[in-house]
Amino acid sequence: QKEVEQNSGPLSVPEGAIASLNCTYSDRGSQSFFWYRQYSGKSPELIMFIYSNGDKEDGRFTAQLNKASQYVSLLIRDSQPSDSATYLCAVVGRSNDYKLSFGAGTTVTVRA
Amino acid sequence: EPEVTQTPSHQVTQMGQEVILRCVPISNHLYFYWYRQILGQKVEFLVSFYNNEISEKSEIFDDQFSVERPDGSNFTLKIRSTKLEDSAMYFCASSDISPVNTGELFFGEGSRLTVL
């Protein structure tokens, strides 16, 4: 079983719509959860993190965490063409684990 | 704004040769990482380094790989005898807080390694 699983996409949404990205993880003891964005040929950059169950909003982005279901999601509201990128879910496992494990990413294309 | 810098940006080498990839993490950061990304694939963890020693390494990080922090500022990844399958983008990252405490990893722009 993969540590972090994401739908690879591509996910195509019209400009102004909501893009919904999903991620599941296998380690029930996972502590911290991150969403990174990676433009083609570039390095990952942090969008936001979440560590408590529920929702966390930051501008047009909302992360949702459900530890019981081992599920974390990212909503992008009012999607813009500049949001077109690959979105990486990343998870830290046990409390003494320094490793950030990445999913394969979901590619999002926002159509103008 | 402080950033992680990596050199070289692109290196081409022959199979079996040794390669050293260099990174200068952000100066007050304590946690250092190497990740790699084979073209079209996911970002894979190689190794983490804290308090001048390896804190964790993956199955990929076998005896042909080593890391050093030779002078308190640089952080290097050495691949002793490169193989074709080592061709990838190698990312260095650093953070001031452990990711288990939601510390953000700041990534460098990457070093693309091509093994012929």
C-alpha cells in the first residue's frame, strides 16, 4: 500500500470554478499534512499545512483533514489559470519521523 | 528573501562516475533533506540530516549515496558510482522546524543529473 495516494488527474476546471483535490494516507499515526504546488520544471512550494481535524482556510485555499478516514483534501476556490500546476499532498508519519512523504500529485488545468 | 541554492543546475556524467551535488540551505535552518524526482514521477525522499548526522534515510539511499555538511554552510550529496537510473532532478530542502511540528520545507531549484 502506498504511503500517500492521490488521483493523478488531470483535473480540468473552468476559470472561476472550484477545484477539489483528494489525498489518502496509510499511516494512521501521521501527524502533519501539507499541500505543495509544483509548476512544471520547478521545485515544490508550500501552499498550506494542517494538523487538526476539520477545515483550514487560507485565501482561496481550504484544506480539510479527517484523521479517522485518513483523508486530506484541498479546495481551490475561484480557480485561476495561474493555479494550473501539479498539487502534491505530503504527510509526516510518526512523531519522531523527520520524513515528509509525497504523493504522486494531481495535475490541475484551469481553462480560461 | 532567504533561499536554498543548489549547484550545479544541470550535470551530465558517464555511468560509473562520481557526482557531488551541492546545496546551501537557509542559514538559520536546522533540518536538511535531499529528495529526488525522476521525470514524470513523484518526489521521493532520500535522506534527512539533523544535528550533524543522518536522522532518516530511505531504501533508495544505499551505500552509493552519502551526505556531508563539510563546513557548516554547505550540504552535499555524493553519488559514488552513478547508474543510468540515477538520472533525475535532485532537490535539496531545509527547514527551521521539524515537519512533524508543521515546519515548512523550503526547496532549492534542483540539480538535474543526467547519466549516460
